[in-house]
Amino acid sequence: MIESSDARRVVITGLGVLAPCGLGLPAFWKGLGEAAEPQVLRRIADFDPEQHGVARTEARRLDRFAQFALGAAREAIGDAGLAVSPEGGIEGIDPERAGVLIGSGIGGALSWEQQALVRADKGDRAVSPFTVPMVMPNAASAAVSMRWRLYGPCETVATSCATGTHAVANAARWIAAGRCDIALAGGAEACLTDTNVAGFTNMRALSRSGISRPFDVDRDGFCASEGAGVLVLEEAGHAARRGARIYAEVAGSASTADGYHITAPAPGGRGALACMRLALRDAGVEPRSVTHVNAHGTSTPLNDATEALVIGELFGDQRPAVTAIKGVTGHSLGAAGAIEAVALALTFHHRTLPPTMGTASVDPGCDIDLVLQPRPWTPGPAMSNSFGFGGLNGSVVFVPVP
């Protein structure tokens, strides 16, 4: 990274994920290649907090999105080969140099709506005293830092659908700058309340067919979902000293704003294009070296067309392979970028590009090399994009580690 201190490199050593297509890494990876049933709302129907390390008493004091974050963080810590001490901390690390950055686009919407109904029905005194800490967007980061006694920076970003990507990118910068040696980073979202769903429906953002078909000629909107993705990021030397398995290196990232419209992308995708260019410059990677793009791919007419346009403009005849996983995960808003970062890291591990499910006929106006079947892949520089409401753009670049 250009902003790194003393050439500190950042690598990914652990992954955790909860998504509608699979809870945990094996189920998630398998689910990326299986068609989803038509469903406009993609909830995690079989989530049991206790099975994911969240005790029943603790779950009563945490909103669903924070429970998701704890479950994904627990898996990521285990996947990284980190042991938890009897006192609850993580063995072999300096807790003062361990950070947490888990974002959420909306936060504790379920708790807020539930308690608003309780108050309307039973009055003020019936409202839970835990309402405020449950609805805080930083509740997930706080819960993770308290659970594993991590005393370094603990922050939250809330940048709509770019949240998860920004969280991973910003935590990587902590490590590159020398503030941390290790960080848990990602996003969590569980905001499919009646009010939010009505809002999405009335703005005509949701798919009428219940099928997410990124870049398809018949795409008609996104399928709203929930979930969480958490990555363990480490300084490369720190990871090497403990013999950690490494998925990939976080080589660079960028963030820009369209400054144009609350939901529509800027004309010509100028903000998204600038973000992708800056991320590659930050990573020291030439566009011609990029072999894969994990696209934002929401299945909305304008956003997919704009993303395809800027991919074509940036990469030209190089035509990197493009995958969009929201065909099975749905669009989990603030968690989407983190879940897609997990998918990209697994792509490096499995040396296979997951297919873009739900897409039957690529829109001729989207001139990209869209992966429709699992494709063998030799890991090389790859990019993951997230473009959020408000014109907020995030891109992150992963590269293989020898």
C-alpha cells in the first residue's frame, strides 16, 4: 500500500461468513454454485445464536446484526488458527495492537422497530433498557472487542452498500500504517423490517420476480438479504512468525464519492471509475495485470449497466473475468462488501471463479466477460467493488502471496 509504514504488508489469514446461501465457509462456498429459490427477501432462516457462540442471555441484549457479527468473527478467528485463552482473549497476540472494524449500513433496525411497537402497545415503561445499545451501529464492533478482549482501535463505518468494503480497506490501513498488527474487519446487516422493506418496495428497488440476475437482460432489481462477513487481517511478518495460512494480500484500496444523486450512479460512472483506478494505483497494479473482478452486481438496470461500462473503460481489451455473487447471496447492504471479500479470498484458495447465478442471458449492453459456470483460475491481482446509495464507492485489490 502506498500509505504503508516501513513497507508493512497486509495479508488475510482468517475468514468467517453467515449468508443466506450458507452458514460457515464450506456451506457458503458450496452455496455460491447452487441456484437460489425465487425470493425477494433472503433471510437466514436457520440461524441459532447459540450454535454460533452467542449465549442465550447475551443474545437477548444484542440485535440480530450484532449476533451475526459475533458468529462470523468466531469462525474467522478459528479459521486463522488463533486460540482463545481460558480468560477469553486471543493467545499469542498483543491485545493493545489488535483492532476491530465491523460496519453496518443501518445497524439495529430490528430492535428499533420491535421496541417502537412495544412502546405503542404497552407504553414507555415496557421499552427494553437495552434498546439504545442494541440499535447502535457500533454494537457489532463493540461486542467483538469485548468478547475477545481486543483493546486496539474499535470503530464502525456506515457507508450504505459500500460499508463492508470500506471496513476491510480501512482496517488494512491501520495495519499498513503501524497502528495494529492484527484486525477483525467486515460488515453485518439484519435490517429486513416491515418498514425498511416497504421503503425499498416503494422506491422500486426490489426485484418483482424474486430473482437476482446480475447483468442479465431481464434484471429487475435486487433481492434484499442479511448476513455478515469478517476477515482476520494481519501484518505479513506477524502472520509468518506464527506460521499462519495466508489467503491473499490486501494490496490496495480506494474510496470516492459521486457527489451526484442519492440512489443513481453518476453519468458515465465517473466516481466508480475513479475509485477503481485509485485502488489499482494504491496497490501498484496495472489494469492489464488484473484477471478477475468481483462485481457489485446488484441486478438493478442502471447500476449494472454503469458498472459494466466502467469495467470496459478501465480494462479495455484485457477483459478480466467478472463474477457477481448476489444472485445467490442477495444484497445484504452494509454486509455485502465484506461477504464478497470473503468470497474473493476463497476464490484465491480454491483457484476457481464462482459462477454468476440467476443470470441466463447477459445484457448485450453489458460488454464484460461474465462467469456463468465455475471456471478454473490461476490466482492473480483481483478487485472487489462496492457502490452504495449516496454515491459512495469502494474498491479493494487482493493479490496472491508467493
